[in-house]
Amino acid sequence: MSTTPILEVTNLRVEYHGDNRQVVAVNDVSFSIGEGEIFGLAGESGCGKSTVANAIMRLLKDPAEITGGQIRFRGRDLLAMRGEELRRFRWKEIAMIFQSAMNSLNPVMTIGSQMVDIFTTHEGLSVKQARSRSAELLRLVSIDPVRLDSYPHQLSGGMRQRAVIAMALALEPSLLIMDEPTTALDVVVQQEIMAQISDLQRQLGFSVLFITHDMSLMVELSHRMAVMHSGRLVEMADAELMFASPLHPYTLSLMNAFPPLTGPRVRLTGLSDSVRATDGTSGSCSFHVACPPDRANCSGNIPDLREVQPGRFVAEHPRTSIEGTAA
Amino acid sequence: MTTDTGQRRPSTAPIDDVSVRVRGLTKDFPLGGLFSRRSMRAVDNVDFDIPRGTIVALVGESGSGKSTVARALARLERPTAGSIVVGGRDVLKTEKSAASRRYRGTVQMVFQDPFGSLNPAHRVEHFLERPLRIHGKARSRQEVRRRSAELMRTVGLTEDMLDSYPHELSGGQRQRVSIARALAVDPEIILADEPTSMLDVSVRIGILNLMARLRDERGISMLFITHDLASARYVADTTLVMFAGALVEGGESLELMKNPSHPYTQLLLSAVPDPARTVRYDPHQRALLRRAVLAPTACPWQGPDCSATVPVRHTIGPDHWVRCHLYAPQVSAAANPLLTDSDAQPDLDSAPDLDVAPAPTRKATR
């Protein structure tokens, strides 16, 4: 995997403005994605991970506002793009698969006419050319091109998801953002879709920003990953390394939030339902109680990421040593 | 290995220890237009018991018919055939057209989508007040409030949330309200249809723990419908695997996940994400396995057997059975090519589209 970053997010800050309060949904978040790299962003709902994705796509609307930081794509400043420039940039350079991708297809248009739209709008192809390109795309995701004339309700959930992936790849984007792409699908279909994405990624070489709360799934697919909590990144490292020895207590809790398939049945506590960054106090770590007693208290704020080993970042106060955490 | 040759009857525990006994449950859905005689069998001759005070998980992929089983038990669908015995009475015979209030007071259901199952125009209190009043659990205003508050505490919510509207609550809180609503009538049995699949990881365990607590403290029996095997293993005493409308394997949850025996159970388990897995995903192997499983009539390992005769239950361990000819006594376990390598692998090119729904394997009767 190359080291030249395709996407650089630096000190990104996003706020939601309410009537009488502000919520900082993304607070000083920095990461980069390399050429051809699959980068995972994990966290529970409400932690700000989808907001990061929407910020990169420039899809945030009132009351959300990017109040600080930079997003650079191949050196170009994404936040400075306007109007037509932005419209041409989206989908051509960065495409996104949304959370309920299955429902993001138009129910009254055939799959074919929705795909043809992409080519006629963005590349000015004739309908005939566009149809043959669409057929090619469907074959790429193992769907029979006769399905071009099907309506979304005639396809199974897995097939619809594949069709959405095909559409996202239509203009050969350099970066694909996937926001919980398999949440509503059962495990067997999920695995097939994931294997397909992995295959396509190797074939076409695009980079992926993969967002999910399922750590196991993420580690299977991603090269590098980051864990987000209350709008802050708390850990970032090579995916398998982080899974093998998580440094931040929150990473561990997120991993333990799914019951295991082997070993004895132990009672899990899960993550707390009540501790949420909804009152504008985002940035405080509710996990300091889980830290060893010699640890600085992070209840005031989650510290910035520190590089504790080459390529390994964790948000903890400087005076703690890494040995103390790798339990 | 013994074989249950005396037809497909599972354990015959005394009826007193059983909350729900389902036998031969079958549901056909009509296909085509008004005058069409075609139908599709969604549930095919399903037998199981829910022992009193236990959680039974019903797992399977989308479209396997598991929700139809729950809906038949909730009397939201009228089964084509079979019997459902609750409290010693065959309810399909005694309450032919619709469920009685007494039945609703015994069996309650929690639905998958907490965003769709609560009317957005009403406050939380309304959802609890209705069952309390209709089933005569509380009469006066104060009593309703007292019982509602009690229910809220039982499911881990606070009393002041009674005045909230559903949109003010998170998904996990809404699902807790749904559970409180089911509990309002003091049911003996709760049917939970994918209660956690729409919820975030952060609240999933909380709901599962609540289910376990209701079982342990109140002795409520539950049918837990899910496609998440890890959740089933975590909370259910018994797990039943459903495939294409039929139960194919069942047993004590830990034992079943440790020794999955039916090819379909193996397929399901191998699809669960697991970074520690040593064998990497191989689309070729997966296509073979899936084809074998999805098209039992063409199962390369059993020849004509599966198409000629319906497999019966074979007991393969204490509290563990499987319905597959591979485990018939005359076939030794070592001959199971799913566990060993076989030369008799069909070529992948003729494998059907990966996304073919299980429907073709079902009998479409004309």
C-alpha cells in the first residue's frame, strides 16, 4: 500500500447548531487514507462517524457546519469547492454507499434507467452506450445484465446492495465511502458482499473509507483503522494490530460489545446507553473509570492522539506509559 | 448415533413443563392472481417446544420463514396446518378465527423495528396504558400511572420518560418501551422478532441482558428470532436453525455452535465475521457449499436421497439433533465431504447466481 495519502483530513471540526445549544459532533479529527488503502472508522451510533463521511462528501446542510480544519483530496482543498466544480467532483472522484443503501434506489425506476442516468449526466454518453456500460457494471458485481430491466423490489436485499455498489463504482472513483453497508443484511449475504468489495478493490485499486460499528467485520476488511468516541478519535493503528492488542479502554469495550462465538458464556455489560455526546459536552471520556488508577483523568477532555509506536496512535495523557495499558 | 425413526417427533417432555408446543406447523402463501391455485410453502411441517422459563432462538437467513413462525404463534397469520398448544389447549382449534383476549394476555410479541412499531402521535404512557386497561391490570388513573412506572423501571427506563414521545427516545430506549408494552399484560410467553437487529452495537447487549433477566426473574419463556448467531448463543438456552421453511438442526446453544452439523448451520456459522479465523473466505468453496445447501435435490454428497425422501431427525448428542441424510446411521461421519476434501466437487460455472433466493428449493404446488 502506498504512503501518498489520497485523502487528508486535518483537525476537522463539525458543529450542529440547535436553538439554544451547540453540539460538537466532530472535534479536531485528523487522519489520512493512502492510495489503494482500506481505512476503517469504528464507533457506536452518535459518535460522529457518519458526520465525518458526510463532511468529506460535502453533504452537510444546516444546522451542521464545518467550523474548522481542512479536507484535502489529492492536494485539492475540498472545502473550497463550490457549485459546478463540486458537482463534477462528487461521484467522479469520491462515491458513497449510504447506510440504508437498499432503500436508496428509486422504487419507480428500473435499475437500468437509474444506472444510465449516471453516464448520461456525468459523461454525456448516449443512452445506448450508457446501457452497455451499465450491463458491464452489473456483470462486475455478479448480477445478470437482464436485471437492468428489473425494478428494485424485484431484487433481493443482497442484489440491491450489489446494484448500489455497481452504481458507486460507475465513474471509477478513487475513493469509495461505505457507511454501514451491510447493516440490514443477514450474515451470509454480508460476507459475500464484503468479499466482493475486497475483490473489486484489488482489481480496481480504489481507496475505501469503511464505517461500521462491527469491529470484527472491520478488521477482516481494513488495512488500517481508527476508533471514534464522542466526536474524537481515541485510537488509530494497523487493523490487526489494534484488534490483537487494543490500547484504549474504549476500543476494548467496543470489541467486547459483540458476544463471542466460542469459549464459555460470560455476561457482558455492553456500552452504556445513556452516555452520549448529545448535550454539547462532547470530548469528555466516559471511560476514564476503566483506566488504571495511575492514569491521568480524562473526564475533562479526550486528549489528542499520540504516536506511541511507529504508526500507532492512542489518545491518552502523556505521562502514562504504553506498558500500563496493553493488558 | 441413534435415529428417530418413529417419525419426526422431537422430545416428548410432559406438557406441564412446556409453554408452547408446536407440531406440524405449515404455512402456504398463495402466489399469483385471484384465481391462481399456486402457492409457496413458507413454513414446512415445523415441530418444536419452548420449555417453560427458557429462551429458544430461531436462527436462519432472511426469507427462511422464521418470522412467519413467530407471526403464526402471535396469531397474525393463520397456519395452513398444524397445532399450537399453549397452556394445554390447542389454540387453533379452540379459537378458530382470531386470538382471544386470554391468548393475547399469555402471548405477546416484540417487533423488529422500534421506529415503526410505536405510534409517533402518542406519548409512551399511552402504549402502556392501553394493554393495562384492556386486560384489566389497572383501573384507576393512579393505578395505571403506578403500574406504568413500575414497568418502565423493569425495563431500565425512568418514570419521567412516560411523558416523552417516541421520537424523543433513542432506538434502544424505544425497543425497551416495546418490551414494557409486551410485559404490561403479564405474559407467560414473549415472541421477539429480531429485537436487536435494528439497534446499534452499544445497546444490543443491554436488550439481550434484559431478555435474560425477564427469563430468570419472571420465568417468562421466549422465542427469539434472529439472524445473529452470536446473540443467540449469548442469550438462548436452545437454538433451532431454520432453512427454507424447515427446521434443520437444533440443540443446546453452546453445543450446537461448537459442533454445527447440518451443512446449512456450518454455512451460517462460517459467515460470521471473525478476524481470528484461520481459514480465509474462499468464494469458490463458499459457492459450492451454498449450492449444495440451497439445492438439496442436487446435493452432490447424497445423490438422489434428499430428493427421494425427506430427512428425519437424527440425534447426534445429548440435546442435539440434525435433519440431514449425512447423519443417517448407515453413513459414517467420516464420509461427510463437507468435513473432508472430496473429488466429487461440481464445477463452479454451473453454480447458480449467488443471490438466488431460497425460494426455488421450496415446493411450489400447483
